[in-house]
Amino acid sequence: MMMTMGKNNNSIPRRTITNAIHNNTKPKKRIGWILLGIFVLVVVTIYIFLLSKIFQQHNQDSNSYVITPPIIDTTVSKDSKNNIPLREEQQSLLYRYEDWKQWATQLASLPAEEILTILRTQDPFGVRTFEEKLLQMESDQQAILQLEDIRTLFPCPKEERITLPDQRNHILAQKYRDGIDPSKQQQQQSDDNFVFLFFQHLRKAGGTNFCGLAEHNLLKVQVPEYYCMPDYYWDMKRRCAGCLLAYPNTEISSRMRKDNHRVLGNEWDNFDSRFLDLPAVFATSFRRPLDRALSQFRFECIEDRGCKIKEVEVWWEKRKDLTNVYLWTFAKTPVRKMSIGTSKEDAKQRQMAMEKALDTVVKFNLVLVMEWLAYAPDHSRDVLGFQDMTTMTERIRPHINQASRKDGQEHNQLGAAGIAKASWTPESYLSKEQYKIMSEHLALDEILTDAARRMFLERIVCDDMSEKNFLT
């Protein structure tokens, strides 16, 4: 007899046990996956953090603010592959204009605060250290120095010059000198030989002084009546002086020849590169940008020449057109937005503008420095053929009848120290906050001014930069 086993109420079926075991381990697996996910997330976060630090450090290293000229390896004199001695012109050991321009444009891409720090601490153009020594020597001797003294402070660089290769038009300069030479004027009647002096007037940077220089050395009929700006009478409806962008080159040339004017000033308009195609020699004069700006405020507002604002902070906020006005003048491009912008495109635009401005200024036959005019007579005589250089040491102030300034500086007997004595000092006159604001708004002008100053120094201390050296 077969026996059938009945269900035991106290027993648990196998499937039930299996399901219980599965259900019991499910929460543990879920917790494990969660913990694993957290661990992976932490690892990835740390990895990304470390990568960002490495990338940031790389950027800092690649954008290190060092603009000083590189150390030149003068020992490299052979082709390393073939061990063949290189010809002298193949040895690119010394730096010239393109190198200086590259450093200047690299500098222009940086934020204004960094630009000012580099110019102050590194002095990449070598002109700030020179000026410190110049002022000290002038003060010690209480006199304008001799050229040999200048050469002890700034010896002629043999090759590493911003002015090499020379880009001035010496043929037109020779024609200009011949055209104002009484003994040669009879030979200068044809249109091909008619050359005039184009002066780009940067306000409060010695422009009136330069016009006085022309008046002392040209015939009265050769000098336009209104501050060396003939266009004041060209359009009697417009009546704008120093506004030459309105006229094509052909009209400028024909009017100058017709009136026999030998000097032309451009003050209110910027310098168009097409002007370089005129039959002219080109001159301009720079001044320390912040000093120039403060002098304009003093001249126009404090001395009541059309301006009623007496607070420099209010005046500067309204004069956005004066932001990097030198760069605006020679690059002929809007600069306000790019000057204060922080984007990569702004940095690129600053570089392009600086490059264009430098390419223009280096072609000027005469690049003067207002603070150093006392050391410009021989150089100016060499380029222009002028003989009477007394105005180089005189303090000529336009519209002096409107606001006489008796500061004992009508005649400069101390060179750069004399200019400093007659000027307001921005560090003393401006608050720290305003000094910072205006300095940063003029940071690009500081680069261009330092470059122009180096051009001036190289041309006065190096004998091979004289006109006779290029024409023999």
C-alpha cells in the first residue's frame, strides 16, 4: 500500500526559500552599486580638478608677462647640420624693428594693469631708466647736457635697434631741404621737386613750439597764417583747421603748391596712412601720455579756454575720446572699446592697432619727444635743414593772452628737468583712484610713447642714422 505524504504545515517550499534569499540580497546589491557610483563620481571629480589645475598652470606659464628682449646666443655661428660657417647676414643674432614690434604687440594684448607694471618694472624699451638718469644728471649740473653726456646714458646700440632697417624717405627730405635753401630755390620750381613738411600735431605735446620753429626758419609766405594749418582757409563754410581727412591727397598737394606753403599741421584728425604718399617729410612730437592729458585739462578747464569743468574726475569721464588718443591718431581706428575690453577679440584688436601705429610712426622723418626737445636741435637741423633752433628751448604757449601763466619757465634751461618743473605732476595732483583710472585708459599710449622715445634716442646718438649717411 502506497503511502502519500501530505503537506507539512511547518515546512517551507524550496521556491519560497530561493525567493527569500534573493529578496534578502537585493538591498545589499543596490547599496553596493550606489557606493560604487559615488566612488566613481569622486574619482572623476578629483581627476577633472587636477586636470584643470594643470591646464591653469600651463596657461600661466605660457602667458608669463615677460616682454624684455631675449638673450641673444652669439656663439651660434655655424650650420649645425653641415658644420658650415654661416655668412654674417645669415646669423640672426640681433633684433631689429620687426622684433621690437612683435614685443610691443604682445604687450598690447595684455590687460592695462599688466602693461603698466611691465613698462615700469622691466622697461623693455630702455627709455625709462635713461630718463631717470637724465633728470638726475641735469639736476646735478643745473644745465642742459651735451650730446656726449646723452651718449654715456644711452650709448648707440650697434644693431639691436627699433629704427633698423631705416624706413624714412630720405630723398624727399633732401628735396625739402633744397626747397627752403635760398641758394637752391631756383632749382626747385617743378612740381616734382615741391616738398612740404607735414606735422602731425598731438595736442599739448609741443605742437605750438614746432610751428614756432617753422616760423623761425621759413619765409613768412611759406607759413600758413593760422598756426601752420592752411586748411583753415580752404573751406570757408567748414572753417576747420588741422582737419585734413576731408581732402584727398591730390587736393592737399595742389593747394600747398599753389600757395607755396612749406608746412602743414594736422591736429584734429587722425593720421591716414594715405598721407604717407604725399610729397612731404613727416614730423610729430610725443609727450608722456598722463602728463599730456593733465596738461590739456589744465589748459582748457583750469585756465578757462572754453571748458568750465574744474574737477578732473568729471572732465575725464566726459572725455572718452582721449582714451589712448595716440594709438587712435596713428592707427586710425576706434580704440575706446578695445582699450577697456577683456575678450580675446579685444586683445587681438589692440595688437592690430599697435602694429599699424608703429608701422606708421617708424616712417616719420622726425619723431620728437617734448620732454627732450632740448636735445633735438642737431637732429632736426639734419633732417629739415632748419638753422634757427632757439624755439627748442623756449616754452611757447598758445593763446597766452587768454590766460597768462607766470611760472618762471618761459625759457627752458634745464632740459627735461625744466619741462618737469613747469608741469603738473600727475602723482601729486590726482587721487590714487583717478591716477589708476587714467593710467589704465592710457596704457596703450604708454607703449607707443616708449617706442617713439627709443626711435628718437637711437636717431640722435647713432652717427650712422644721420641724413648724410643715407645719401652718400
